[in-house]
Amino acid sequence: MPVIVAKRAGFCSGVKKAVNTLIDKADNRVTGVTLGPIVHNEEVIKYLRNRQIGVINDIGDACGSFIAIRTHGIKPDIYQELNNLEDPEIIDLTCPRVRKIQDIIARAKKDGLQVIIYGDSGHPEVQGLLGWAGDDAVVIASPEEVKSLPDTKKPVLVAQTTGSAELFKRVSEVFLTKYPEGIVHNTLCSETRLREQEAVELAKRVDALVVVGSKTSANTNALYNSCRQLKPSCLVTNAEELDFAFLSQYHDIGVTAGASTPPWTIKEVVESMENENMEVNIEETESEETEAKQEKEKETVEESQVQSEEQEQETEGMEEAMKEEQFSFAGDVKVAQVGEQVTGKVARVTDEEVFVDIGAKTEAILPAKEVHLEEGQALADLFAPEEDLEVTVLDIDEQDGTVTVSHKRLARDKRLEELEEALENQTVLEGKVKQTVSAGIVIDLGRGIEGFMPGSLVDTKFIPDFSEFKDQVLNFKVLEYDRDKGKLILTRRKIMEEEASKEKEKTLSALEVGSNITGTVKRLTDFGAFVDVGGIDGLVHISELSWERINHPKEVLKVGDQIEVKVLEVIPEKERISLSIRKTQPDPWTKAVEDLESDQLLTGKVTRLVNFGAFIEIKPGVEGLAHISQLADYHVKHPSEVLSEGEEVEVKVLEVKPKAKRISLSIKDAGGVTVEQGASESDDAENGNVTLGDVFGDLFDSDSFKEGTDQEADTDSESDPEGGQA
């Protein structure tokens, strides 16, 4: 089964030069990125990625030593953004043919002509060209779409380099019929046309065709569509996609490839077909001279090298021809016309005018009134001699040749483009608050443009009066932009929410249980205090505020206090943080155990009265229990009979239990509460009441009874519903 491989299969000269440039960088161990995929081929992207050359879609993601502009080209404003970078190195790999289209479009735009682009509106090359063509440019994909275009005097038609030659021919015919004065520039890639012609010739000699390349490549798809109209064809990305069941139906097989298909992929496909016992032939020539050379050369790798050298020479010759063509094109400059946009150099600057050399007989004059100047700003603050400056021609005095130009219109359009791009990329901008109203604030965006920020988008919290923002410079994002209506809606709240979210994530990931950190008291509630510990609030429960018993957090804290807290628990998925203040302070029991001794007399304050006794604070944060039997030298039914909360009393330390954090106290032994002799006995007797003390008074004073009382106190303390002894 013979296989014939087309000579022009694979990289075109522009792609080859671009890829080789990047490979040379990689061979020298220089890393970098391309702004968008260098070509539409996954194999090429993977190959370069393995050599430390990645792909980015945003300039802000740049890394490595260089940024390479892909072969499809980019918009002028992206060029400007790249030129503003100090690092890394910028390598422009735009295809020379694409550059030519950019020049044609730029000139047509300056002449005020309508630009019409034949191609795929979603293709990166066409997207880049639209940046050069302006807002009124139109993209069409078929002859039918030409008929629906609006009437205009002298439009200009260009083509996407990888478009179909046959389809562009029909589009051009309909275009010139509709616009007799229209201008057609055939900007199709000549190599694409030759590749398609070669495929037609190859189809005459084979029974089926294999097209190698990415299904995302416009060039490859156009080639495949041409091939399948001629002979049974299949499109494969690599050797693994070869369908030998399909190929086995045919005798002679032709192989070609799109302009973005790398040589190593073609080689893998051919070798895979060889392994299936197919006889491979590589087409080398289209002329008798080349065929003679083929006969002399061996069918080895040396032959491939010779072909490569010939293609490089052909590419160099083509690039030289394009340089000459571009030079002659650039030299064909018309005299400036009113309304035309021209680029010149600043010659000198005065207080009232800027003189600009635009190549006319005399320097153009840019009056101060035709420049957007901020309050207190002078022309010299904006313009400097030898600086490139783009202006619009306002007036030409035919007698003395004086040209008056304006900078306002272009500056405004450029600023609007920047704002439109900021909306697309969600870039953070800044502007000065020009005016405040009840519904929000008006921000000066420069170049005579204003944006409105509704009150709900100014801050994350409610702000009743926006006058505090007057004349402030605020950061914002563009939330909504309608260029036709001149509507620009801005938001500051979104930035604040994003920053708060990042701060929360950072804080949650950094917090460690057991660590001490500083926070700010944000809110006080009945059950505790909320503390900001870095963009997120944590809760200090009322029980963790102090070693002392408190009734409300306001007793020890106020909003705005800077405090130290210990992290008790962190639950990231619930954004929940538990904190403690008291655990950052020494346990008062530690000191109490050292200072207290049995039989020691102290003054304390009654903090709580319970059925089985009274809790008395003898030191800050340290309480002891005076059992009901230790309150007086007579029987007490309830502590409230002899004590009240807040009362200061004398107590005697009976026992200290450090491990259990319990202190047994006695008011009776300290002589705190006594009864008048006979008072209790006579009262009880008169009422007919007889107590156990009357009968077993001596027994209550015995050592065995005291021991039993201590045990009872311990038992009662443990059952205390309010937590037992402190």
C-alpha cells in the first residue's frame, strides 16, 4: 500500500521561525511564556511546555525571562501594555503576513475607511485585527453576509491569512459588485494557497488522503475540508488516531498536514503507517530542477536537511520581499486630512500650546483647550519633547499651512478602551471622587469621563452620608459598561469583599490551636465577645473571659479593646474560631495554693448562696465553700437566714485541696455568726420545736461528726448545678 507524503506538509515559514526561536531559547536554558498558544496545535504546546515554555492568557501571570507574542498577533493596546513592562523581555513572533494586514487596516482606519474582515470572528488572528480596525469594523464569513452589509462609499476588504482561497474569491466578487469603489487586499497566506493546490494535485494520484493536524486549527480544518471534497479523507491529531480499518480500503494513500503541524507529529504518523507495511514516498518537487536534485540525493535524513535549508531560504526571501513591500507601503503617505488621526513627535511645549511634528510643512499646533487637563495640571506635565504623540487633525489653513490638532478625542477613546478592558479582566483601577449625592458617588475617571458608584456598592457596611468620600482617591472595579449610552457603573464593595475573603482564608490557614494572638473586640453579647483576629471574628465565650465569675462581658471589655487571646478551636469549613482570654492569664489557684494555710483567717465576699452553703471569694478568681454547718454556731435551715450575696465576712480556712481546686471555709470558727444565749432554745421551746442539736449537741462537736460533715460538703459540691466549688 504506497503512501505519498506532500512536500509542503507541516509548518509554514512563519510558524517554523516562531517555534525555532522558542526552541533556541529552551536549548539555552531560558524559560518564558507565550501570550496565548503560539499556534493552534496541542502537540506543539506540550512540546514547548516540557521545555519550560508555558502559556499565559493574562500579562499579569508572566513568569520566566521572556514573553513571546504568538503568530496570530495582538491588539495595539496589549502592545502598549507589554511595552510598559520593564521585565521580562518581549519577543514578537507575529507572522509577517499578519503584520502586513495590521498595517493595511491601520492605514484604512486613518483614512476614515470602513474595514471589513473576511474570516472567523472567534479566531485569535481576527480578534487581534479588530483591535487595529476600530469599533466600526465588520467580520464576515460568507458571500451572503456581504449582501447584508450597510452601504458605505469606499470600504476595504482584507482576509484572515488562513482563510479559504476559493471562498475569499467568491466573497471578493460579491464585495466589488456591492461596492464598485471598494478596495480588496488579498492577504491570504501564499503558503496556505500552495498547500491547498498541492493537495489537489496529490488527490489526483491517490485513492484517499490523511490530513495531520489539530482540530482546533483553522488552517488544518480548511485543508481537510478541501481534501475531503476531492477524495475520501480523515483528519488525525497524531499517530494514535490513525484508522487503519479505513485506510486498508484504499491502495494509494496521500499524507498532508496543516501549517501548525510539527514535523515530529508527521514523522510519527508516517512511521506508524510504515509499521503497517505501507510503502512511504515523500513528495519533494514541483519542478524538473528539483526532481533532478532528488535523484542525486539519497532518501536519508541528509535529504530532509537539504529540504529544510531550501525552505529556510524560501522563507528568508519571502520575508525580505515583505519588508520591501511594507517599506513601499509605509512610504505612500497621504497629506493629512481634517478628521484624520496622525502620529508625530512633540517638538516643544509652551504654557498654551504643544507643537507636534507630523511630517507636514510646518509643525502642528495642539492648543491647551484640546487636551484634558486635571485641576492644576500644565501641558508640560503631560508632554515632553521627542515623545510620540497621536492626535486628530481639526483644521488646516491652506494659505500658511498651519495644522491644528486635538488630543481630547483620542485620549477619551483610549481611556474608554482601557475601561472596557478593565471590565473584561476585572482590573482594579483608581479615581478621585468628584461629587457625592444621596444615591452614591461620582468618580472622575480621567479624559472627561465619569463613572457612578451606587451607595450599595461603596462599602460592605451601610453608609448614611457619602460626603466623607469627597475628593478622596478610591480603588474600584468596573461593574457595568454601556458605551452607546455612556453608562459606567463602578463598585468598591466587590474589592473589599474579595480582600476580606482572602484575609479570612489566610487567617484560617495560619491559626494554630493553642497559640496566643492579638485581636480587636468588635461586638459584645450576653453570651460573650466577638474578637477580630485578622479579617474574621472569633468568639470568646463568657466563661472564657476571666477567672473571676462575671455576669456580662461589658464588666471586663469594651468595643475597640486590643486584647490577647488563646486559640481553643478552629473549624475552617464553618469559619468558626473559639478563643479564650482567661487562659492567657495565670491560674489564680496556683498562687492561692501557695499562700493559703489551714486555720488561716481571711476576709471574703459572699458570691452565691445555695442550699448546702455559701460560696465566698477570698482572692480574685478564687472561691471557697462554707458548708451550711459552718455558717453559725446554731442550726441554719438555709444560708439566706444569716448571709446575703455581696456581704463581706470573716472566714477561717479549714482545708485546701489543690487537685480538686476546693477550699473548705468556716464562718462559725471565725466567730462570724453567733446566737444570743438561750434565744434559739427559748424560741424553739415556745414553738414546740425540738432540734437534733437540743438532743445530740455534744455529738455535733465531736471529731467524727466533723469528718462526716466534710464528706457531705464534698458530695454536695459535686452535685452543685452551677458547677460546684470554683
